[in-house]
Amino acid sequence: MIQLLLTSIAVALRVISNPLGNVFQKQLTAKDHHPLLVNFITYFLLALFCVLLAINVNWTELPQDFWFYSILGGITGALGNGFLVKALLKGDLSVLGPINSYKSVIGIVVGIFLLGEIPNVWGVLGMALIIYGSYYVLGTTDEKFSWALLKKPEIKYRVWAMILSATEAVFIKKIILASSTQIAFISWCWLGAFFSFLILFAFRVEVKNEFGKIIPKDIQKYILLVICIGTMQFTTNYVFDKMPVGYALSLFQLSIIVSVVLGYRIFKEQNIKKKLIGSVIMIVGSVIIIMFK
């Protein structure tokens, strides 16, 4: 009973913190902060915090699998978050949030091969509803659900972010199995900071000029962003430790409605009713996956 309560609290925190973090990312990039710099600063501040958590960890006793999947997770995580921030720069939060529902489908597929987590009939039905619901949300765009829509830069960035983060989720589960939720969190922050730093130079970002754009008023936004992303990842790890990755990712799609509402309230995005209908259909699919897992 206590474990169920703690898992429910973790899911609730994850559902709220993820779209809130997206809001702060979108607000910062809207003020001309480079998406990749926002990505790096988030990881870097989390990495500094993790120094305190890492003091009592005996790193030499961790198995090879931990280091192997930590590196893969760090690469996919940094790239995925970088693409996400770039997508939020131009795209509607109320559209980009629901697109993330496909992450649970990708997570289940990758989990079949790397974790041996096989979905049942109800899992397949839930995934079908998630896909069907997305037609309502994406139907609110000018291009509707079409190849023209998929060619839009913000949609392509979001799709890549989704694929990479879903794959990263499976790697995180492997890391947790080889260590613990806390050590997996430290690894995620440190390697994410390292690889997001390399990405800055790979894309030739003028770091000095970009840092010069940060004014004192922005610091509060960065702090709130770090709190949201840190909460999101730690609670994600906790839930991954308690249930299969694909099912956990499906449950996290409850954040869809939060994304749609925040997009409407903060950024004045339109077609809210149709987006909510699509979101509810996708959530029904997610609930079916969880209830009949």
C-alpha cells in the first residue's frame, strides 16, 4: 500500500513537472536564448547538485553494464532534450505535448528487444487509441495529419526528441537494474551535462555571446527549469524501477492535458476543445495499458 502511494505521488509529480519545464524552456528560447545553451545549463546545474549525492557512492564496484548504458543514455538524452528545446522554440506546446504520446509506443517496441517486456492485447489496444487520439490534436494544424505536417521543422525536432528520449528511457531502466534510482539519476545529470557541452561545440554555438544574453531576470526561470527537470527525471527513475518502461511512459501521458491547458493559458494557443478531445482519447489508451498490464 505504501509503495503504491509513493508510486502514485511520483507519477503525479512527473506529470506536472514535465509540461511545466517545457513552459520555462519555451519562455527562455522565446527571449532568444539558444536552445542548446538552455539544454546545457539545465544539465550543468543539475550535475553540480549531484556532487553532494555522489559522495557516498562506491563507483568502482559498479558493473560494466552500468557504464555502457550510462554512456548510451547520456548521448540519447542530451540529443533528445536538445531537439525538444528547439521544437518548443517555434511549435505550440498544446500540439507538441500530445505528440509525445507516441513515446510510449516507441518505449514498448524498444523494451521488447532490450528488456524483454512484451505487451499484451490490452497494451496493443491502448497504443492504437494513443495513435487515434493524435489525429484530433494534429488535425488542429493547417497541414492536418499529413506528410506536409511532418516536414515542419518543429514537428521533425519533436519527433526526433521523442524517439531519442523513448530509447533513452530503456537505457535508464538498464542503468537502474545495474545500480539504483539515485545512482541512475546522478549518471543522467553528469553525462547529460558532458554530452550537451560537446553538442554546443558540434553545432558551433557562440557560447560567450549566448551567455551574454542572460540577464538577472532570467536566472529565476533557469532555477525553476532545473527544479522541474530534476523532479521529472528523479520521479521517472523511481517509476521505472516499479513497472515496465512502456507502461510507465504511457501513464506519463497524463501530462498531455497539462500541456494543452498551459499552452492555452500562457501562450494563448487555439483550438483548445479539439486538442482536449484528442488528449482524452490518448489518455484512455494510456489508462488501458496500465489497468490491464
